[in-house]
Amino acid sequence: MKRWRWHILLFVVVYGVSLLGTMPAVLALHWAEPVLMKMPEHPTLQGIDGTLWSGHASQVVYRGMPLGDVQWHVSPWALLIGRLTVAVKLNNRDGYLDGVLSTGFSAERWHLSQVQGQVPASLVKGLAPGLPVVPSGTFALVIDDARFEHARLQSLDGRIVWNKGGIASPLPLEFGDLLAEFSSGTSGISGHIKDSGGPLQLDAVLKLGTDGVYALTGKSAARAGAAQSLVTSLSMLGQPDANGMVPFHFSGRL
């Protein structure tokens, strides 16, 4: 009799695993909706296909902005310890973004790792509508580790290259290539931003606390041959020092 009980238990376990393995992604997303709703703003998926573990959506929309198609692979082993870990690949005609997203079932803390990609800089305007300018060029990202709590960035380790950086509007400006390298410590995030020899000469440090308070301090100058619009814009920051660099300082809260 005990042998039959074990057979029945084994059948139930195998059947349950089989159901999870073939669960349609549409149904899984419906079940995950209560967790997603806890996020201040969450993406919506269209054209969903595949299963809970491996699926595809023809379009991702965030803040009303289409981002492209996405593929995902969920780690079943992470679920056993109460974590949702998803490898994500996002593609559109202008770029791509790959990475691993991990969170607990409460969805209060998010962890990004192994992020690589290249995206248009104009995407920033869509993600931050309050930004007074529209950036141009592309961002090449290599993010080793980034952590969020209640949708606020808490730590960031990696680098971002702004290729052919500039401003598209309201006043067109060309900066050239800029590099930002970020690291995290107990006091928050520190980033070193510098140029790669383009029209804009720049050396700056960004400090971002876990409370969202930031400070950007540095010096900049327009190199010989730079457009007059860049020279004029930099002169509005203040007077140059003995080396011809204009010091600046900006602070606030994100």
C-alpha cells in the first residue's frame, strides 16, 4: 500500500512539473500582474508567445514608448529560494540590450547584472520626460551590477560610453565621445566622466547618494575648432580658470 502512495506522489510531482514547464506565458503574466502592479511604473507586453520559462513578446511598451521585441528565460532553480531571475534580450531597429534581472516576490528590490547593449541616447528623453533637452548619439553600456530599491537606484558598477554625444534640441550641440565609469560604496555611487578628445573637453565627478541626492562637479572647455554654439553655451556656466577650463557644479535630487 505504501508503494502505491509513493507512486501516486511521484505522479503528482511529475505532472505538476510538466504543467509548469508548459504553462503559457500569457497565463503566467496574468498571475504576475499583482507583483508588477507594485512597481511605480511597469512595462506592458504585446504579442506574447511561448511558456513561463522561455517566451517572447513582439513589443514592450514603457511609459507609452515602444522599446522593441523581447525574449526571456526564467531560472527555475532561483524560484526554489524565493527569487525570480530572468535573462532578458531586448532588440529593436536602433539597438539592443541584454541582461539578467532578479527580484524577490515582493518586487521591492531589483538587481540587474551582466547588462550589455547599445541604445539611442534619445531614449533618455522618453524615460525622463522632465529632461529639458533631447540628447543625441548612442549609449554603449556594460553594467556589471545595479541595484534598485523602491524604484530608486542604490548601487551601480559599470561603464557607459556616449558615442557622438550631443544635444539635438532645443539648441543643437556636439560633444564628441564621452566615457562614464561608475563604482559603488557605502556612501552611494561615484562616477568619473571624461571626454575622448572631441569638441568638448570634460573632466567631472558625479556623486549619487542612496537617497537620490546628487552632485556633479567638474571642469569643461571647448577645443579649438568646436562650433560657436558650444563655446557660447559653456561661457554661460561661468568664467574660465587659468587653464581655460570653466568650473561647474550642479546638485539636486532625482
